[in-house]
Amino acid sequence: MGRTRPKDLGTAYETANVAYARERTGDGRIERRAQHGAHDMGDVCGIRAHGFEGVMECKRVERVSDALLDRFKEQA
């Protein structure tokens, strides 16, 4: 079996998060966004709660540290 590319793993992870969010909220409008490089606007959009709309930035990592979380927050 060949190696799985990191990009493919990330895509699968984002897709799984969309499926989970749709299932939990019952909202089919939640979807993956196309990537825009440096102008990326989040991985998943259409998340609505309490009168607000938000986006999800998905990160597939094995271990999380405070420094890594800070970096992810800046990206989001």
C-alpha cells in the first residue's frame, strides 16, 4: 500500500469534521471551503449558533502544546 499524502489526510480530516458538525447540528449548509493560500478564510464555513456565523480551522496533529495552540489561533 502506498503512502498517503499529508494533503489527502488533511482533506479527509476536514471532511470528517464537516460530517460531524452537520450531524450534530442538523444543518446541511456547513461545508468545506476552497483554500486560498495566504488569504485562506478557514477550512469549514456555515457554522451557525446563537445568532452568529463562524468558521472552523482544522488541524490534524498528534500532540498539542500551548505554543502550537497560539500559532493556530493566529492562523484562525
